[in-house]
Amino acid sequence: VQLVESGGGLVQPGGSLRLSCAASGFSLDGYTICWFRQAPGKEREGVACIEGSDGEPYYLDSLKGRFTISRDNAKNTVFLQMNSLKPEDTAVYSCAADPTSWYHFLLKDRGEVDYWGQGTQVTVSS
């Protein structure tokens, strides 16, 4: 049972990346998936979340319009499309899954969340 992120790397400012979060050993149906990021010396922050229902996804205010979260339940995968990347977007990005609303998900401590991926590094630099 695991979540595996991929798609990170080095990109120039203004570039794009698409991160993937693939689940194995369990179905993402019924789970809310959130992407988090943590930069060196900074606290972890919730970037975007998508629930299993048709509700509106959550985005960190400063990222609205640049990042898009989506899910493909047939592939058991959630994606994070990141456009117009800035140096301040540099961080380790991790996905996590929990069977709760995004609102409550973001209030949980790390240990209270059902599943975490190992993280993928995103570096935005010229």
C-alpha cells in the first residue's frame, strides 16, 4: 500500500511541470487527495486538494490560476499541473490521501493522515 509521486525536476522560471501521485495496493475512490510542499526552513503547506465527490477543489490562495489538481480514478492517479513556475515554488512536493473533506484534511497532523508519498523535488531556477 503506497503512494508514489513522480514528475518533479529542475525547470526554469515560467516553465511547467506535471506531478503524478499514483496509488498502489488500494483504491483512491472515496479518498481526498492533497498535495503538500515543504521548502527548506519552512513549514509544510497544503497546495491543493481534490475530493472524491464533485465538489470544488481547494487551492492555496497564492497559487490559484497557476496550479490545477485533477484525478483519474481509472488510473488510480492524481495530477498536479503547475504552470508559470516561480523560484519560490521550489520545494519537496508530497501527496497524501485521507477519507475526509479537504477542510478537515488540512487541519490534521501528518501522523493522522492515512497515506503519504515519499515526495518529489521541484526546483525552479535559471
